[in-house]
Amino acid sequence: MSTVWQRVEELFHEALEMRPDERRAFLLAACNGDDDMRHQVETLLRADESTLNLPQPFLLHTGELAAGTRLEHYEILAVSGRGGTGTVYRARDSRLGRQVAIKVFPALVSPEQRRRYLKEAQAASALNHPYVVSVYEVGRADDQDYIVMEYVEGRTLGETIPAGGLPAGEALGLARMVAEGLAAAHTAGIVHRDLKPANLMIKPDGSIKILDFGLAKFLETGAAPSMHTATGQIVGTACYLSPEQAEGKQVNARSDVFSFGVVLYEMVTGERPFDRGSLAGTLSAILRDTPAPIRKLRPGTPRPLGRIVERCLEKDREKRYGSAQELLRALNDCQKKLDAPLGRMARLLRRREVLVPTLAVLLLLAIASSLWGVRQARVRRARLTVIPQIAKLVEEHHYNAADELV
């Protein structure tokens, strides 16, 4: 960490110990005219008070619904998950005889928070896509607000990613499905704002569902594709925030693209590119750090896939893909390259356990074909040209074309 950012973190922790009305005067004096440093510290302070921490309404909500509790015609069966915006239960719809997921909001919320939570239903119900969770209805019973959703069996992506990351082909397949679902949301004018592995459910058939539009926002109608958060408010999950989210600025579809890039990076490498173990350190990394190239951590990763991640993670959002639709096209093009015959051969040849045996067979075939019915002079010329070339391939362990594709 640079000296400047060490100082930013020091000032952040010092300011945390002060009353809010004392902080500004302290920072003006401590930063000694360095407005950029003061701005970074103030960004971290706003983040500390934002929804990155466990929301207060959740802390006030101490009770959970017991199995057998009924909300109208829904019977609670078990808790499926907990989060800052509510608890999700597996339930049974007695009218239709099916299992559903019910998200129950914290009991003590302000009217503004209640409207924001219910916006999830409005956002998700506007979508009808196989890779996006379906919302059935919104209800209220016994002073409990809830949303009834499709019950999705499976494991979250966060539970699926192994320590070293997924194979590149598997990660690319999942990424294409996520991008397709996200593209449907962007087409409908919806920004998710909280894309992360915990909100991506992998079903038993291998398909994926984007969950939890609790932080989703509609893009402004008739305006440029952007939306505003409340002044200084940061929403989302720390490790997956875009730089503009980390600073509480305007967000748009490109913000989801950045979060997607973080998720894809984690899928391939098993590592979170900006996780520094603390809120301040993580936000600092999002704003200033460039992650290690994927191919440095996973050398066999296809180059096109690495370039896609790098573009998603551009700090300047104008340099990212403009939307999930554009991102999806890039992912599909990457898949086509890998599915091409040369791509398949290149990936095969890059595998060390088959490289030398494969080239040995090629060497024998080259010699046999050159000997078959060819004059001795041609045999000598073939040996002088073919054999050294193949020997060189054995030494280098790759083709140039293979290196570009894989």
C-alpha cells in the first residue's frame, strides 16, 4: 500500500473515533489542503455509515418465523437465507401446491426503506427470463411485508467456486448465462447494483438464476442511462462494488458490468481481486488498484477471456462494455474462438500431459509420410524442414496460435 493510502486509512480510523460534527474541521487541518486525500477519507466515512455495514433495521429484527407459521395461504417450512434486506424462507403455497421462496422484510423499517425493499418486486416482476428469478406476488400479513418468488433449488455460485477457481470453459459457460440474464434486466431499464456469487444460484441442471433485486433501480425514463443514489449513500456489497458505487456517485449499467467482472475474476481464479480484509482497504483497492492479470494466476486461461475481464474492471466506466448486451456479445465471440478446430487443438496442445506424446506422434507421421514413395532427396529435404520445426515445438511447448487462443 502506498504512503498516501496508508495515511488515508490512518485518518479514516482517527475520524471514526470523533463525533460527526468534529470530523470536517479535523480533516481540513490533517489533510493540509490536500483535497483529494480529504475526499478519499470522507468517502470511506460515508461507506462506514452506509448499507455496506449490516443495516440497522436488520439488527432490530431479532425474531424469525418458525416452521408452520402461515402468511395468508403460505406455510413457512424453513429458513433459506438471511441478509441485510430480510430473511428468505422456503414455504408452501397451499392454493397451488408448490414450493415458493418468501422474502420477509425486517419488522422495523422506515416508509422509505419499505418502498425501496418493495421495489425489488417491481423490478424483478418486470422481467421474464429463464436466468432471472420470477416474482409471483407481494403481500402483507400480521404487519409483515413479504415478496413471494420462485423457489430455486441448487447451490449459490459462492458455494460452488473451489479454492483455485473453476475451469475456464465452465466459468465461461456460467458467465454467458449471467450476462444474458443481466442483459434482459438492462434492456428493461433495470440496474441490479448487487451482483455477487451469493446472488447467483446454480440449479441441478447447470443453469443459473440471478437472485435478489433488493437494491435494483430503474434507469431514468427519457434520460441518459444513469441513476442517482441518495447523496453520499453507498449501496451494494463491498468486494463487488464498482468505483462509482464506492464513491456514492451515479451508477448505470456499466456499474453492473464492473461487478460482473469481479465475479468472473473470482470464478476463474478463486480469488476476490479487491478484497483486503477491511472495509477501508477494500474500497481503497477498488478505487486505485489494478488486479493481477488472470493469466498470471491461472496461466492456461484463454487470452480472450482475460481481456474481457480486464475491460470489465476498467476504473473509467466509459472504457468498460456499455451494457450487458455488449458484454454478452464479447463472451459469445470468445466461446466461438474456443470452439473452433484450431482453438480445440491449441487447448489440447497446451496440456503438458499430452503435449510431448502428441508431438511425438506428429513427428513419426511426418517421417512416415515423407518416406512413402518419395525420392531420397525429398526425404532429406523433409527431414531438414519438418523435423527441426516439430522439435522446436517440443522445446517451446506451444504454438503461437495456441498461445493466443488459450
